[in-house]
Amino acid sequence: MPNIKPISDLRNYTAVINEVTYGNRVYLTRNGHGECAIIDMKELDELDKIKALHTLMSKLEEAEVSIREHGTISADELEAELGV
């Protein structure tokens, strides 16, 4: 069951923070609408890693599509293009 609280409960900050654990977020509302969430730092780190992995996999997929559609160039051609 989601742990949903009005943002005014942050007046008692310690009590709200004590309810946050890994996998148990506290969702804060303002005027009955979702405003923000408080999550465990380890969970946040894992979510950041998953996001970075997803971004990397998307870029790799784009590169594979580009290679299939446009091919590749040799190392000599790359050096000439870069002026190295």
C-alpha cells in the first residue's frame, strides 16, 4: 500500500523520514495532488544506474541501426576526417 501523506506532515520531518526505507517511499501531496516523493538513497542510486544503463542501451541500438543503414568507415578515413 503506498505511503501517501500531505506535505504539511513535513512539519514533523523526523517522523516522516523514519517511515522511508528501501522499497517504501513516502509520497507527498499538496492540495490532494501528488507533489513529490521521498525515497531511500540506495534505491535512488539503483534507479540512477538503471536509467544510465537504459540510456546506454538506447545509444548502442541507435549505433547498430546506423551501422546497418549507413555502414562504417575505415580507421584511415576516420583519421583523415578528424585531421589526425
